[in-house]
Amino acid sequence: MDSVTILEKLIAFPTVSRDSNIELIRFAADLLEEAGATCQILYSPDGSKANLFATMGPIGVRGVLLSGHTDVVPVDGQDWTVPPFVMTERDGRLYGRGAADMKGFVASALAAALKASKMELRTPVHLALTYDEEIGCIGVRGLIETLRAFPNPPLLCIVGEPTGMQVANGHKGKISARAVCRGREGHSALAPLALNAIHLGCDFVGALRGEQEWLAQSGTQDDDYDIPYTTVHVGRINAGIALNIVPNLCTLDFEIRNVAADDPDEILDRLRKQADHIAASAHGIAAEAAIEIDVLNTYPGLDTPAASQAVQFVKSLTGANDTIKVAYGTEGGLFSRDLGTPTVVCGPGSMAQGHRPDEFVTIEQIRRCDAMLSNLLERLKSPWRGEDQAI
């Protein structure tokens, strides 16, 4: 079964993050086990979703890990011209939700594992298929905990997010947070006697914008990124019941996307001090005034040195001469930080197509990914000779 045929089957599973991915995981496990792979399905705490960890080749030997998430973003409210969960081939493009982000790579990885079943590998290839990446790299954390108990962790991880088959050695980290602004309710005709929580929220948005301006002008710069500095962004505001009621509650959801050299916790500490100052200035009106900041989710950035053996090895598989860094986050930062595995991001398609109606990946990109993984398998026919040497 080739990668395009597998991709057609993967797209047919509507694995939106809010729903289960278990049917897709079982399909992949059955496909791999029939080819002789060793598979382990790791269920989520509530049993509704699962990760898959599979090995093709010798057991108990350090191998190369191919990582991909199986969940996709919703299609609700999007104007698709093709069925989102049926693969449509047209003009060299393969359309369907997840085609680029990132079932295209998963399909190539599965096809490579099937090809590996007919080869004499001395170094194994592992597959990690995860759930809930799109809502904050949730599912992979349990898989990493399992892998940390293994005596022979992967020697290299390739995360197949869409990079146009360029080799990416870095991405920004992220903190998602919520600011809860508390004021005092009252009748709008007597608004100056109450404390409008929306006004507190607006003052805090001003603090966020001030922090962003400072980061852009004076913060760490990394020119490998399109936006070369750490960014702060407000995505949601929720407040108010009726126009004639001064609201006593306003919530703001915001994020920090940091370059590797910036400590996001230090940025968050500065924002907490700003929040405390804003609230304290309102205590003369309402002693209960407060702005509380809660972290909702966080994942680390990735910053694998461009000169490292891992990056050079993956470049040798693709024929690349240089590297890039990507703006979006991946599970790669967790593999690197929590598992200690050198990690590179490289996969077919463009993230510009991700999360949009009529998402697609080109057949040319899938074939380039197939070629990279075929080159990998040829290298895995030799044993790993030490961390200071290429495979």
C-alpha cells in the first residue's frame, strides 16, 4: 500500500480533536502488525483517544522516531468546495482535512514502515502517532512518559509537520493563559460608583501591548524566524451581561510565543506585576479589584543546533543545504526537552494550507517525503555506531 492510498484512508477518519481518534489508531496498528511491527496502543485517561507507538526492526536497540499527530482542526463554518473527509485528487493536489497538517506525513511514515518490513534493518524505525496535538500537545505527554521508562530511547526524532520538506531545527515555545479581571457590579446610571471589570481588562490589554512593544524593540532577536522576536497576543475577551449593568467580571485569553533565548516565565512574571499594579490602583473604588492570571497550557520551543549531528543527518536525507525555523509549535520541543532526543521538523506540504477550507498537499511533496524516508531506511540497514557518528 503506497502513501497516497494510505492518505486517502486516513483522511476518511474524521479525527477532529473534540472527537475520538481510536478508529484511525486501530487501522494503523492493524496495518503495521500485519507487516510484523511491534505495536503498543496507549489510551487517554478517559479511554476515548489513544497514542500508538510502533517499532519495525530489532527490539531493544536505539532507533529513529517518526512522529505525527492524528487529530485535525474542525471544518465548522468553513466554505469547502470538496468533501473535507473524502480525499479529492485534482491537478496534482490531494485535498482533505489534515492532508497537510499532518496526515500526509503520517501516510508516508506508515508506507515507509511497510517497506521496512521487507528489509533487514540493523537500526529500528519507530512510529509515534498521537492525539490532541492541535489543542496544546496534550496526548504526546503520556507517550513521552512511557518512552522515558525505556532503556533505549530514540536516538533521533523527525516530526513531520509541514515544512515544504525543508529541514527545520527550531520553533517558538508557547504559554496560553487567562487573565480574570474582577471589579464591582452596579447600575450603569451610577457607573462611576462601581468598578467596570472590562475597564480593568482594557488596562491589562494595554500592559500586554506595552510588553509586546518592548519585546519587539529591545527583546531577543532571532532572524531565522519571519517574526524574529517573542510575541504576545490576545485572542478572546468575554465580559458583560447587559448594557445597563456594570460588569464585575472580564476574562482575557492571551498567549506568549517565545524565541528560545527568552524565558516565558520571566515575561509572565512581568505581566503579573503589571496586573497587580492595575488592580491596586482601583482599590480606592473597590477593595475586591483583582486581576488573576492562570496558565492554561504550555509547551517548550525547539532549538536544535544547526551544526548538530541530528540536523546534518536529516539534511543528508533530503539533500538540503540549509535550515529554517517555523513560527508554529510542534511536539518536537517536548521530545527534545523531556526525552532528551535530538529533534528535527521536516514534512510534506505547507502550513499555509493548514486549518483552512480546501486544505491540500501536493503529490510532489508526498513523493519527496517518501524519498526522504526511503533514504532513511537505507541508512538504517547499518547499525548505530555511537552518538558521535552518523548512522
